[in-house]
Amino acid sequence: MKLHELPKSPNRKKKRVGRGESSGLGKTAGKGNKGAKARSGYRVSPVTSGIPWYRKLPIRGFSNFRFRRDRTPVALKRLLPFVARGICEFNLEVFIANGVVRGGTREIKIIGNEELPMAITIRAEQFSEGAMAAIARTGGHAIVIGKNEEVAGVGVV
């Protein structure tokens, strides 16, 4: 039996690379020219290739971001022109209708300690201490409401 008469092995899977020019895969052995991919020991991860390192790290800890409550602050100073026109009852719908807050607003917080010319009633999710004191000085009412329904009517007098 001679070398050229040997039968092909059924278990042969790969062509041997880097075994001379005439083999078809000599010189760079199909790896191109230079660079990390041409060196030995380089392996591309199929999952994380091209993803920044900070996205490969596991997510640990707790973030309150998903549970935040977006409350739009409204200063009492913004309400003075409406009070001068005779509007004395304020709630979310009135604020949106008069352009004080945007249409997508769900909750508001009244802030500031401006002197009000007359007693007003405001229904909001939250009030600052200064705003409650300013409303109380004129004899108005600050009514704290909860998730779209009135939870506690706190008449500040």
C-alpha cells in the first residue's frame, strides 16, 4: 500500500491549516494579516462581542427609579393671575385647562409662600409647608388627595 492509495478516513472533519502554500490554507492559514484575531489564544465570545463592558456586568442592588412619583411642582406665584381673574378653586383639571401644567401631568405639588389676595381652595397630591401656611393665612383650604381620589380633606384654616 502506498500513500496515494490510502482510503479517505470517515472521521476526518477539518482541513489542516498552516501546512504550506500548496495546501490551499498556508501562510496566514485563513486568519488574514496581523491583529489579535490572527494570534493564538484569541477567542470571540458569541454573546458579548461588541457590547460595552458596563452592560456585561450583572445588575446588582435596588433602584427606586421604577417606583418614583412624578409630581409637577406648581408655585403659588403662578396662580396669582388666575386669582386676580376670580378663579378661587384649583385642581388638576383647572391647572391643565389654564396651561399651568402640561396635559400628561398626573400629580402636582404646590410650593412657595406667596401672599395671596383672597382665600382659595386647592386640591393637590402634596403641599410644601410654606404653601400650606400661605393658604392658611388667607383662610383658604389645602386639600390633600391620593391616587385620583380624595383621601383626606385637610382644611387648613
